[in-house]
Amino acid sequence: MTETTATDPRLAVKVAATVAQSDDSEGMSYLESLPRRLVTLYLPLLIILVVLLFPFYWMALTSIKPDEQLIDMETYNPFWVVKPTLKHIQKLLFETQYPRWLWNTMYVAAASTVLSIGASVLAAYAIVRLRFRGADTVGGAIFLAYLVPPSILFIPLASVIQAYGLFDSPLSLILVYPTLLIPFSTWLLMGYFKTIPFELEECALIDGASRWQILVKIIIPLAVPGLISAFIFCFTLCWNEFIYALTFLQSTPNKTVPVAIVNEFVDGDIYKWGSLMAGALVGSLPLVILYAFFVEHYVSAMTGAVKE
């Protein structure tokens, strides 16, 4: 049998396919019966979906509930709505400065992300490819800088911002947010750059290319999934950041969405739940759209970084 298989390539392929098919069937055999599928597959998926989607359902439900249904939960079912209204959303968009807050958030997040990605690309490439002494130590130190809590840094950073006259300006957040974004983005891109074959750069160096040409024409095009992943991470962190935005921005027109909806729709112990939830729901939609378009690149880049 061994001699026949060795002399007949087609038979060898058939045998290999049969073995692989039997291995796959044995590996997934625990999903063959319906009770096991219910316990091991469908039930965990249902729990995950409920945990992930219930906050969005609650925000959407609260944003379209009339005020009397928000207050009287004994008469009305809290998990459903009767006679929905768009009053809260209309008040949010047309009677407040929410469009301005949304623009501030998007402007600050986009500018900080672009600045951080540019610095992270240069730092990650230098640490991974230039092979200088202490490169691994520098890479570890950069990642450890990400672990420093923002609550420790916002007081000294506030003093610096005040000294340069940038207090109550979106520019202060654009300059401060990279202190949070660059360490993790650099670590993420370091792991992704290590997956790119070094032989490509050696060939380019032999052909006379400079390090800058290699970075721009070879490394960056091949690292697009990693760059997208880093962009999504940075943009999300900037969009949801609260402590620095609360500390550095005071005037209402300059505020970002996370700070503005809390300050403007909470008056002492009175919570305007309809407008508050409508603002949170509308503010989360750009991130949902961003993840929906680039989730595959995000997962592949995070996988490449973790492998390294």
C-alpha cells in the first residue's frame, strides 16, 4: 500500500483528503447532536448577543419614550414603549449645540489619531528594523507608558496646557491625546511590522533605495491592515475619552459629546433621560459604522500583533 501510494500521486492526494476529512469530522463531532449544539453553541451566542446589544436597545428605547413612561414604570412596561415620540431627538439636534459637540469630537479624534499614527509608524519602524542597541528595552518602555493611568497625568498636563494658553481649546486635547495613543499604537505596529519579511527591505537596499523610500513604498502599503487597526483603536479612545475633555474644556460650545451630554442634560439630581440617551445613541453611531466597515482588518492586525 505504501509503495502504491508513493508511485501514484493522485492516490496519495485522495488518501490525504480522506484523512483530513475524518479529522475534521472527529473534531466537530460534539456539535452533531441538537442538545449539544444548544448548550455549546446557540446558548453562549444568545447570551453574548443579549449582553452586547441590550445597551443599544435600552438607549434607543429610552430616547423615543414619552416623559410619562420614563417616570411611571409601574403603569408602563420599562422594556417596551407605547406611542413613541421623537421629541427627545428633536430637542437634542435642534434645541442644543449637539451638532457642534459632535463636530468637536470628530475633529479632535481625527486630528489626534492622524498625529499619533504618524509618530507611531516612525517609532515602530525604527525599533523593529534599525536594530540599534536597546531597541527591545525601548519597545517595552513605550508599552509600559501606556499602562500609566490618565488620572495620574491629567493634573501635570493641565499645568502645561495652562502655561501655554491652550486651556478651553480643542487644540489642547489634540496635543494631549497622543500621550495615550502613541504607546499602544507603536506596540501594535511593532508586532505587525515583524510579520513583513525583511528580505523585501534587503532587496530594496541592494537596489539603492533609502530607508524613507522603503518605509513609504514597501512597509506602509503592506501594513495597511495594521494601520487601520491602530486608527480604529486611536479614534475610538479619543471619541470616548472623558477625563481630559472634562478638565481642559469649560465653555459649552467647545465641549465634546461625552462631556457635553453629561453636563448639559444632568441638572443636579435631575436626569433628562430621553435627551441623555438620545445623545449617547447618536454619538455611538459613527463608531458602529467605522467598525462595520473595517472589522476584518482590525481583527487580522490584532492577530498579527499578538502572534509577535
